[in-house]
Amino acid sequence: MLAIPVPALPASRLRTRTAVVASADSSFRQRVVEILTGLRWNVREASGGAQAWAETTATPPEAVIVDSWLPDLDLGEFLKDFRGAFPQVDLVTAGAAPEQESPRGPYRQELLYALRRCQDTDTAAWNTAPVIVRAAQPLLDAAPAAVLPVNRNLQSGMSAAVSGGIPVPISQPSHSGPVRISQNRSGSESAPADQLPELVGSAPCMLEVSRRVRLVAPRLTPVLIEGPTGSGKDIVAEALHRLSPRSRKPFVAINCAAIPEALLEAELFGHTRGAFTGAVKGRTGRIEAADGGTLFLDEIGEMPLALQSKLLRFFESGELQRVGENETVKVDVRILAATHQPLAQHAQAGSFRADLYYRLAVFLIRTPALSDHLQDLPQLVEHFLNQMGREAPIKRIDAAAMVKLSTHSWPGNVRELEHVLERAAILVGEDVVITDQAIDFGLLVN
């Protein structure tokens, strides 16, 4: 591996500069942050083009590094508009040809050094033969104690590559080598245009969720998100707000199942001092707090019928009345709701107001159970291990552990997977490899 010279820093530049690194790939951002921090940069992260634009508008940095693909904006249009709006900011694109770059800024040498270091790290990490995993079944074909093959025929132990497969590079050969699962970030050729960075997975059902989010996010249309517990309904709601014209306004969430029925009305609509026992001072409700932004009603199916009626009146008039007060307040919010229950059936049975259901379900988004997109398991494992690696040394997972994960039915869905991996990371202690012995499903094991 060739040594890359560290650029010399003149005395006039030995101060902290600020850069924004924009990429949907958290590991890429992390590498850039580490390298530039060592060069006395203060680095802010952005998961997409819109966030990078907002970061630059709020506090202009000296430089912005943009990955070769943006999950939310067309890269070419972003670069053109950004250079016009922020000509003083040194804009560098990872992997771009020199003629595509903006005019060189005073810190260009350091920025290019950081990118070369990142590319060198990538090359070293991927200097192994890939094994392709498409779904759970190829993993099941391997015996639990089998070692995934490295530099061998792909048909040994696992099925050969198939369209849409996920590359799973294996570490240097050992009797039970750890697996480093990584998503390809080569750009639009591997990442569908509609895919959102928050929604990990490239299965058709997950891409459909992303597509629906992009379609309805710019509108004021109410959205009902249905899906089993732990399938990421709250993440979909946050993505809808992020991509909406109200993204700079409040996003206020309330779990209707977590607040006692006697207090839920006051929590939603607010109350005046002395409105009920214990109300020692007035309080603004969640609906009013979301004025101009988005209100997310999680587990709306748990809302009492009497309160459903008051919520319906707010839907129709846009006005609310605080508990203990006669005057009304005009509030402008966009309503998102979520439930794990079959709300349409409850509406037919009379346990949920049908008129409120039709108000909420103008546009439906259904989040799938993890068992419906097990082919995304490697990507999800990588995502959660990277997240945990922000606060502790990053862990890897060996082949036997992946086999064990693939055989589970996942009644708790993606949230259960996150908790299982967190538990495993704790159980292995200082070890960097998660083995199958550390995979404990607790009381949910079948």
C-alpha cells in the first residue's frame, strides 16, 4: 500500500476550519470526520443534499465534501445550484473528475488528501473475494458450523450470485472468520433512485415504502402508517416530515397508548390553570406545539372514542379548545398517524370512528414485517453495527451468527433485531467479533 503524504499546514492555517460532509453512507462520513479532525477541521455531517444545504445556510463552512450519490437530490442539479448559491465554499465531490470540480479553494489539498485516505481504506477493507447473499435461504443451506468460503467457488456453502444480491466480504481466511457486511455505495447503479437513507433495505416492499413517502411528503395530505410493532413506522413519519415543506417547523410526536386516558386530552389540546386536580399552571398541548409543522399520532388505534370525536372536530375546523377554556385557537398542522392494528376493521366494527378513519387514511403507507424482507438482513445488521460503533469499538459478525439470525422468525421485527445485536455486542465484551453463542433471542425464541 502506497504511503500518502500528509499535506503541510502553513502557520496561517493552524486554526480550526469547518467542513460539511454529505453522504448517505455513515461509514464514509465517519472516515472523513476522523481524517479531517486530525487536520484540525471541525466537521459537520449531513445524510443527504438537503441537510447539507441547510447546514451551509445556517453557518457557512469553508468546504463541503459530497459523496458520489445523494439519496434525496439529483447530484448534478445539486452541484450546479450549490455552486451558484455558495461560490465562496470549496465544493469537492468524491470520485469526480478534475474538470467537474469547482475552482480550487485554499484548503483543496487537505480535502483531497482526506478523500484519498478514505479510498485507500476502502481498498484495504475490500481486498477479499465477495460472497453473495440474497435472502435467508442461501444462509440456511450452509450448516450452522460451516465457514463461509473465501477465494473459492461461490457454490460451495452458499448459492451463486443472483440479481439484487448483497455483497458480503469476508475477512482474511480463518477457521471461523468474522464477516464484515457492507452496503455498496457506488451510486445510482446500486442504489435505487427512490430509496431513502432512513429506510434500510432494497427489497421491493421497502422500495415501495420509500416511493410512497417521496410521493406524498411534499403535500399536506394526512397519512396513515400501518405495520406491525417494531417495523419502523416512526422512522417513516420522520422521513415524511424531513421531505416536506414543513421540515424547518416542529415535528411533534405523541404515543396515544403511553398516556393514561384521563390525561390524554390535556396532553393533546393543552389546559388552563385549575382545569383539573393537579393543574397548577396552564400548559400548551401537543397539537398547538406543532403549529406550522407536523403532528405524529402514534398508536392512534388506542385513542378513546370520546377523544376521537374531539380530534375529528379539530380536523374539520382547524381550531382547538384547551381544557378549561372557552376560547378557541387556530392551529395549522399536518397530521400523520400510525397503528399496528387493522384500523379499517375496527372502524367497521365500531370500535374506532369510521369518519375519523377516513380522515386519517387519505394516503396509506404500510411498513412490512422483517420476515417479509429477510433479504435485507445483511444491510440491517451492518446498519445497526455501524450505529453502535459511534459510541464503542465497532463489532463484526461471523458466518455462524448470521446463519442463526437468518433462522429466526423475528416477531419483534427490525426493533427486535436491533436489540438482539445490542445484547450480543455487550455479551462479547472486548471481543470485536460477534459469534453465534452471543446471539440470544431471549423470551422471543421459537
